[in-house]
Amino acid sequence: MSNPELDRLDRLILNAIQSDFPIAPRPYQILAERLNETHLLELTETEVWSRVAALKQGGFIRRLGAVFNAGPLGYRSTLCAAKVPPDRLERFSALVSQAPQVTHNYLRTDEVNAWFTFTGEPSESVDDFLDHLKQESGVEEIHILESEKLFKITVTFNFQG
């Protein structure tokens, strides 16, 4: 199902940035050049940057950044799950989302309904964060789900349909 708010150029840009964003001093210039060559366009660096900014402001892009393999860099990444009563859900989610170490924060319809990933340096203890979260939110049932085996998958969306 396509979203009528995205035009062809928005879709081309989303396809271009999701898995091959240039690591360079002027990434939007490189994106413009790639899109121009591949799709016979005449985009400028500023136009691509403006489109990406508008897509982010419009909620189509949640985050633009690199994804690193936490373990070899000395970080710990942990999946957490909580049973949050409906009357505490908004406060709990806001507290979780404010933490810079949280990379994912989402709701499920199950009894254990709030899930998030905490990734931090060893000095940024997930236990300390959870203790603070419990104190501030009043939610006591938060589980740490340690991984036994790591599976990494890549999800790439085709916005051209």
C-alpha cells in the first residue's frame, strides 16, 4: 500500500539512504550525484538535504544514523520487556525514550507490553537504568532478556512499489 504523501522523488531518496548512506564530508552531494546518474535527474545537494529534512519532520524517517555491532566495540546491548499498566504507559514510554542508550522502544498488545533495547558502555549499567526507571515510573516488572545467540538481519524497504 503506498502513501500518497510521498512523491516519486521522496521514494527514490528513501531507497537511496536506507542502506547506502555515504560516509563523507558532503553526503547529500554524493546522494544527489548518485540519484542524478541513476535516474537522470538534476538534483542539488541542498534539494536532497531539504527532502530528507522534510521526511524526518513528517515522521517518515525516525532516525538517520549508523548501526554498529555493539559487542566488539565494548558495548552491551540488551533487550528489555516490561508489564506496564495502561495508566502508566505514557510516562513509562516517555522515560524510556528519553534515554540516549535506548535504540528501540515499542509497544505490543501482550501482557508484557513495553519492549526496548538498551545499548551502552559497561559503565552505563542497564541495571542502574532499570532501577531508575522502576523508581520514576512505578513499574516493577521489567525483564532483561539476554541474547544467547546473535542473529542479524537486514531489512530494506522498496519504496518504489
